[in-house]
Amino acid sequence: MTNKEVNYVAGSDASFSMAENQSQNSPPTPTTNQPQTIDLDKQEGDNVQHKKKRKVGEADESKADDSNAGDSGKQKPCRPKSWVWDHFTRDESGTRAKCNWCMKSYADDSHKNGTSNLNNHLMHQCKKIPKHVLDPSQTTLSLQEGSKVNINALVGIHFDIELCRQALARIIIVDELPFSFVENEGFRHFMSVTQPRFPLPGRISIARDCLSLYMSEKHKLRSMFTKTNQSVCLTTDAWTSVQNINYMVLTAHYIDQDWKLHKRILNFCPITSHKVEIIGKKIEKCLEG
């Protein structure tokens, strides 16, 4: 009896036991993997749909990043704090501000009011505020001599410590004043009234400023003579002092593009004598330096 016939016998215990013994004695039959059918169209469709969802997600994220970057780029820079808040103090409600000098109160709602009324109070109405603490960026109209035409013109100027130091050094040089002039009591009182914000230098500092102004003007003059076809007339003057020392001054005269005559002292030096040969050699040495 074969295994196939034993398996088809119904209701017989012997047949079942024989089939079991036969199955135990027989070698195991190798199991083969049955081929599975895969729906490629469905899998490709799922992949395409997954890719579409992924692209949509990436696009949404990129749009969100771009929108965030755009929002951050469109943010306006914070405006600098107004100078009036150095002299006003807000109350606890945040809707009014009080002047620190005269205690006058003004409306100051950040959504309704600006700082124009506070600025106007400090500039024109407050009588207790010192004038040297007013708006440093405020320009003042002043009559200044024109550069091309010899007429006065209104020019907006503002306070600058460096320009004031240069102007003071020019006063010392042009008017031939001693360096100790800046330490005189009368001059210091005059400056405390006219411009209290200007810190007055001492005699040593003003001497450095004069030397710096001299080097600056020397560089400008040399650059003008070398870069332009400028005609210059040189003049010498020599004399003997009370101490029996010979001096010579070398002066340059020239006319600029605006037909304005200029006079510049190039050098002032001692010489051994007034002879032509010595003066000529001295002029060459002065022009080389």
C-alpha cells in the first residue's frame, strides 16, 4: 500500500498509524518556495504616490523656510533712541513724560504721540536746561565765506571738537600768539560763555595741534605743486637780528584756478651770510626738504 492510498482510507486507525509510520521512516521531502506574484503596477503607483507626497512635504517646508527668511529679512532696523529721553522720564502709566529740569508733563503714548512736543519743549520752552546739553546733531545756520566767490553764504554747521581744535591752532599760528594763550583766564571765560561744550586744551596740547596742522598743510601744498602744472614765484628775504644772526625766509606766490592770489611761507631758516651763492644753496636745500 502506498502513502497515497493510506491517506485516502477513511475511518481506519490502522491505516492512519501505518501512514504515520511510513511518514516517519521516509526521508523528509524538501519544501520549495512557491512563486509569489507581485503586482508591479501597484508597487510603482505606491512609490510614485510616496514620492509625490515627499515632494509636496519638502516644498511646504521650503516655503515655510522661505517665508520665515523673508519675514526676518523684511524686519526694519530699530530706530536709535531719541536724545530727548536723556532729559525726560516716563511715569508708571507709560502715557506721560515729565521734564527732568522743569518738571513739566507732556502726553507720551507710544501709539499716539511722538517726541516732537518733547523736542520743542527742550529747544524753545524749558528755561532751566543748560544750552550745552541741547541736541548735538542739530545744525546751525551761519554766514561763511564762499570758496569760489568772495561772498558770504548761509551754511549749516554743527559742533565738532576736532574742527574747533584745528580752528584754535590756526588762531595761534595766524595771529602769532603764544601757546600759553589758551590758559589765560579771560580766554577761558570767553569760551565758557560762547561754547561750554568745548574742552579747552593746554599749551602742550595746542603746540601738538599746531605741528599737526603744519604737517597737513605742507602735504597739501606739496601734492598741489607735484600733481598740477602750477606756476610758482619764489621770493627770499634776509635780515640780521639783534643777536647778529642772519635769517632767510622763502615765500611762494601763485594764482589758483579761481584767479585768487595765494602766499605761502615755505621755510624760515638761519644762514651764515647774505651772499648769493649761500642763499642759492639754501634755497635748493629748502626745496628738497
